[in-house]
Amino acid sequence: QRRGVLLIGNSGFGGEPVYVNLYRLYIDENSDPVVKATAIQALARHARAEDAVIIAKQLENKNEQIRIAAAKGLQRIHNPKITDVIWKKLIQEDETSAVRVELAIALGQYSTRDSFEALCSSLDDRELAVNLASADSLRLITGADFGLEAGLWRSWADANPKALRADVPYYYPTFERQLGTLDYLMFWAIPTFEQPGVPAGMRETAPADGAPQNEFGNLGEKG
């Protein structure tokens, strides 16, 4: 099932309504965490804004792999209704750093004071990866840069009524690696990588189910 969902999600027809509904069904009802995580990835790629609610519910799943997939998926969908879910989960002390890194990245598309405060709090996290992801998102929602100094960020925001900006573009991150010699030797199948893009719901016109969102198709490793 996992391989089937991955192949369909990567395909040019993976956004057809019948398959999008299948991803939603697997997220809600499939008990295999690997299949569920893959379905989250597929739905996030072909999602509409309202699908963020479905994916956000999986942040409470007991399986870390599923929570990571959900956090990454929310980077690709813009829906202000789930902002509170993201920032509250980000500052949850018993959450793993792997999940919190992805949540910090996702908050880079929400220029709200609550998001700002949560990101500032995460600058004091014990994990450097969480600190750096939070600082990057703070730069995105403010256009300023005070590094990892939470106190400076807060002082500046308190003194600047227009600190939060919605005009700094946000693009969801994607995986890319440097091609090696073996890749070029297999000239008939040179890998292509998905490029960063604007989240669904943030685009001027959200695509209908089945509409292609980009020309690339990698959701993860093939095989």
C-alpha cells in the first residue's frame, strides 16, 4: 500500500479527485503508520486549503513518523484556521525536536503575534536545529534579523507596531541533492527534484482537485 500511494502521489494523475479522496481515507482510517505518513505526503502535495485541518489532526498521533509527515505537510498548505494548532504544538516541551523543526518552518507563512511569540520561545530550545528554523521563520514574518536573540526580537516587536509583515514571500522547502557521476551515467533517468513553491491556499487561485500544481513529482525516495 505504501508503494502504491507513493507511486500515485508522484504521478501526473495523482491529484485526480478519486486519488485525493483515497489519501484522505488512508489518513483517517489506515492503521499502518508508514502508509498513513505516505498518504499525508501525497495529500499535502495535491491539497486544498481545507485539507490542512485533516493533516493537522495527525500532529496528535502517537507515532513520530506520522507527526513529522503532518508537520511537513502543513508547510505546503496555507490555512489560518490551523495556526494555533501549529504554534501550540511547537512550544510543547514533550514533543520531539524533529517535529518541532518542521513546525517552526511551517509557521513562517503566518504573520501573527502568537506565531511570533512561539517562534521567539523556540529560540531558547535546547536543540540548535529548532533554534535555526525558528530564526528563519521570524525573518520571514518580519523582514528583520536578530539572529537567535529572543530578547532582541521581542523588544524590537514591542517598539514596532508594524513588525509583522505579510508581504515577505514564503515557499515551502523541498528535498534536493547534488547529482553524482552515477546519476549522469544513467542519462536516460537523470533525477529531477521538485522546486520550492507557494503553499496551496496562499496562491491567488487554489487549484481544483485534479489540477496539476507543478511539473515535478518526487514525494520521497523512489524504490
